[in-house]
Amino acid sequence: MKFGIDIGHNCPHDTGASGIQQEDKLTKEVGEIVIKNLQKAGHTVINCTPKFANALSDSLRQRTEKANTEKVDFYASIHFNASNGIANGTEVYALTKKGSEVANRVLEQLVALGFRNRGVKILNFFVLTNTNMPAILIECCFCDSPIDMAKYNAVAIANAITKGLTDKSGDSKPQTLVVKQPTFLKPSTEQVQNLPAGSCISLAPGNYPILNSYFEENHYLVEWIDSSKANRREHFIFAGHCQIK
Ligand SMILES: [Zn+2]
């Protein structure tokens, strides 16, 4: 596979957050190991980090242009968060179904290192909206959090990201959607444009076989075995009303 790896910031006019550690230093340490790991595993890697930019916007534009010109199969942007010194944990951003699937895998690997699970989230980051291929933005953990920085280990984080990016074991394994209370299957934002208003489907408690599921901010996007429900295979369901097994 051809990966586009974007080492967050590290480019004059585009510097990362300052915390207990500098974001620039951490993304570079982790990103360079991820690149080596992927190459060792036989993948082609395009380093999308520019060397110089006239402005932050130019830095971001160069990153996505590189990925688009090189036609990479998948794009991953590596970052570290910063907030108020109290917030901690890992979160991964994605806008597409494929992106979300990989984001879940990367998140799972990072959480296994002991970081708090802040979930897979949707936000229109420039690098996600301007790349032509599935893309994720990883906020590994918080560079201003004593809790996170005590756990920081560049090799462990890079190995976790590599595993999440390359592991296909979670693909298309049949799963069970366990509905705990009466709820609704909702259409996705793209689907809703072609549907009459209120096209939610009632769903009774029970076990339903599904092909796949992706967690997206309080909801699961679940892929049904067939399109027997409202002629569509994919539905959103409130995560608080169900479990995936
Ligand atoms: Zn950043």
C-alpha cells in the first residue's frame, strides 16, 4: 500500500503546541518511526511534511497536494493535543467510512497503551477535507498533560499507529448489534439528502447480525447484512442504546 504520512507541524510558520514537551518534537519522533515501520513492512511511504512554508495555510496546502499528486492510498496526519493541562487521552479524526474504520483501529491500539479513550471524532480539518483519499488525523495524546507525558514512549506510540494503519483483521468480520432498548436507525448525512424527512426506522431490542460497525461521536454507523430496512444497508444508531459484539 502507498501511505502518505504527514508529520504534524515541523515547518517554519507551522509550529505545534507547546506543553510539557513541544508537539513538533513528539510528532517528528513518532512520525519518523511510523515511516520506517511501514517501509520495513513493505509499504511505500510518501512523507507529506513540507520543509518550508510561507504561512500555516501554505504548509497545510503543501501536505495535501503532496498526497494528492502522489496518489497515496491512505493519508495519516500525526499530532499531539494541548489544552488546559488537565485534559488527557487519545482521539482520532476521520470523515469517511474507510477513514473511520482505520481511525477506530488506531484508536484501539493507542488506548491499549493506557491512554484515555476520547473516541473517533468528526471535524473538518483542512488535511481531511482536502485529501482525495481516505484520511485520518491522530491526536496521539496531550503534550501538556502530566498524565499523558508520563506514559509517552515514541516507539510504543509509533508501533501502535503502524499496527492500526496496517492490521486488516477487523475487516468485515460478522458482528452482532445488541439493541438494549427501543431505538431508531437513522440515515447518514449523505443518505438523508435523498430521503423524505423523518425516515428513521424503529428498532426493537434484540440481537441483529451486522457486517461492520464504525464508531462516530456517540453513534455507530452499522452495516446491515441486507438492505431490508428502508432500502439501505448503512444506518446510524445511538451508541447509548446498543452494544457491538
Ligand atoms: Zn497539531
